[in-house]
Amino acid sequence: MRRRLGLARLLAVLAAFPLLAGGARAEGTGFVAERAFPLAGACYGRHYDADHIARHPGQVVTAIHLSGSSRGLIATRPLADRIDPELDLTLRIAFTDGGQAEGTVGCPESGGRIRRCGRSASCAGDFAVDLLPDGRLRIVNDDADSRIAQPAVAEPGFSPDAACRTKGRFVPPDAQNRVFLLARLPLSACGPKRIRD
């Protein structure tokens, strides 16, 4: 009897291990929304200095911030049979030409993982978000929707402020604008009066 109880406990721990480990694959990707964006909210960002931009002359982004909370996602999970629960995040980008863009992106959840981020993705493009083991976020701008035969917009890439009827500011999915590593910052860094990080 004790042996059966011990085996049952071991199996229960092993079954829970992927959840405790964040379900990460060998390379450390994939994340549970509440870990990256808890109810209290979280802010991630990066500012690229002049030296970095000089070394990457094709990069169009000087700063990128992603923030939000899993509160709305948790509230919509009971409706998963009728709607796709989404993690709503605010994306803010500063461009090398001095322009800025900000908007809300939706990240549909499936099986406890975020699939891709981008609202009206066929119009605005989409991107992948991974939580790395060191706590940073990796944004991968591979924009699968820009490769469809007849995209809704001619410009590839993702944009936080693009909509089907208006042209937004796009981040092209080329080599120098493909991967962005964002560090966890204080919530105030993503507030209305964002401080430089």
C-alpha cells in the first residue's frame, strides 16, 4: 500500500513538472502568461543606443516596450468554448526617424501557451513572444502572415498601430529587425510618461 502511495505521489509530481518548469522546451522558449505578465502587470523593454544603431544601420527600432497583465486573459478563459482567450498587451515602438507607434496587440492562448501576438494579423503582421530562462522576453518578428499570397497590406512586418483601413508604422522582418531581447523593467518604464531605460 505504501509503495502504491509513493508511486502515485511520484507520478503526480512528474505530471506537474512541465507546469512548474514553465513548460519550456530545451532551448528555453515558451511561457505561461501569468508568469511573464502577472495580475499586477509587467513591463519589458529595451533602448538601443547610438553605437548599436551605427553597428546595425538597417535597424529601424530605437526602443521597444511591451507591457500588460494577464487579468483579462484569466477572465475570458471560461469562455474558451466560444472565443479565443487573448492576452492583451501594449506595444510601444520608437523608430530611428524619430517617429513613434503604440497600440494594443492580442496574443491568443492555446493549451496554456501564447500562440502568436498581433490583432488583425493579416493586416498588421504578427510576432512570436518567448520568455527566456533569464527572465527576458524574446520578440521574434518572423511575420508569417506577410508571406500569404495576397496580404491585406503591401508592407511586411508587424506594427502596433496598423489597422486594415489605415497604414501603420511597420517593423520589417529582415535580419536587423528580426529579434529583439527585452529586459524586465519597473512598471513606470511603460507608463504614460515613460522613463528612459
